Amino acid sequence: MNYAVLFPGQGSQTVGMGADVLAQRPDLLGAAAEETLGWSLERFVADGSEEELTRTDRAQPALYGVAFALWEAFSDAVSHPPIAAAGHSLGEYTALAAAGAMDFQTGLGLVAERGSAMQRCAEQVDSGMAALLGADVDTAEALCRARRDGGGKLWVANINAPGQVVVAGGAEDITWAVDNGREHGVRRVIPLKVAGAFHSPFMAAASQQLGAALADVTFDVPAFAVFANVTAAPVVDIRANLADQLVNQVRFSETLRAMADAGVEAFVHIGPGDVTATMAKRTVKDATVLVVSELSDVAATADALTVQ
């Protein structure tokens, strides 16, 4: 069966999410990771508090590390490799590392730089994101355009699945969307618990900082196609895509459909939670969707993908 692997982004973190992988992969999440980060990923993954987990600069490396450890366990167990991969926002880094475009430590360093840059941007301006319920992309774009026409700053940030659209803007713009969404055709607008207006022009400074770090990295050709958030197509220029990603839409629904058109029959979410699996089920209704969120999921998922 042709399958693709999907990796989650920030928001999927939970307290104690890496206990099982930490026990098996202290080499991956221990001293070497601490040397790269300057703080203990091992301790964070095992005992990170709810308050710590909300920090962008901590949550992103932790999610990347746990998801990559799960990928390695799954990759060792499955009979054949995926034909494609994608990640939601942060998860794109895990997808690139899984495909061999960069090694784990290089990716960890980039993710740390990304999280730090995004955290810094979020602290400079009071901003946020909100989910739009009962809105398609055209409705979401019209809502944002109406706000910008009135002098505000509101953009579509994530197109996750049919009926799952997220907008980003200043704190006052999010409040405006909550108060005025219904008259613009949105059933309900729900503010999200995030640090800032990610995937919007609010992250311009973070994009520049990350771009400087990316300039020093040499990427290898991925072993299988990695679909980029920015283009919803197999990545060509990794460096440009990762820098652009911070200020552009995450086109995940389009990505999933493009992967299905390319021959993907099954999607495997790899990492804490199951958010990308939910998106895949809503977007590609006839696809098989599987989840590896813990080491105990690996064997059954690998067996399900075995070619008979």
C-alpha cells in the first residue's frame, strides 16, 4: 500500500508525551540534544509542566524530538518506506529529517532557532489566532479582507481541512473577528491558546532570523517527496520554503489532496496526538488513516501497511 507520513505541529504537545520514547532513545533526546539546545530536552519531555509546554521555544524542539523518535521506531518496523511526507507547520521539519534532507541534530538546531524567533516576535506585539467554524476558505478570506479594509491586520493562516480554517492577527483584530464573524458568514470564531499570530506578516522578523540560520545549512535530496506547506507540492527549494513558511499560509488541506492525487492511499500520523489524522480523514475521505502517537502503536500500524 502506498502511504505517506504526516507529522504534527505546535499544539499537539501534552505533559509526559515522550515518556515511552525517552526510555528507549536517551541517545536521541539526552546529552546530545542538550548540547544543541542549551537546556535539557530529556527533562522537558519527561516532566515538562503545562506552563512550560505553552512556550513556543520549548514546545517546538520537544515535539520535533518525540515525533522523530517515533518515526525511527516506525521506520524500523514497516516493510516499505513511504512515498511522501508532510508536516503541519513545525512538523515540516520532522518530515524533512525523516526523509534524510537533514540529520536529526541539524533539524533540532533549526527548530530551536525557529521557536526562539517566533517566541520573540510574539512577545513584541500582542497578537493571536482564531479558528473559524462553519467557514470555507473564500468566507475566511472575505472576513480578513473586510478587517484589513477597515485598517486592521487579519489574515488566513491555516487551511487545515474542509471547515477547518484558522486566521491570525493582532489582539484587537481577533476580538473583532469574534464579535463580527457571524455577519460575515462565519458560524463561530474561537480564539486559540497560542503565543502569537503565526503564519502571517506578524512573523516577518522571525522569518528573517530563521533565514539567516538556514543560510548555513546544506540540505540533501529527500529520499521521498516532502510536500511543503507554502506550495502544497513537493519541495524544491527547502531553504526558501522554510523561511517563507513563517509568514505564509499552511495549505494542509491542499497538500493532502495533492498527495492523494500523487498515489497516496494511506496516511500515517506520527507524533503526539492525532491532529493530522483528523485532517486527513476530513480531507481525503476514501483514504486509510492510521496513527502512531506512542511506541505501542508501531507494530499494529506497520502490520496494517504490509503488502500482502
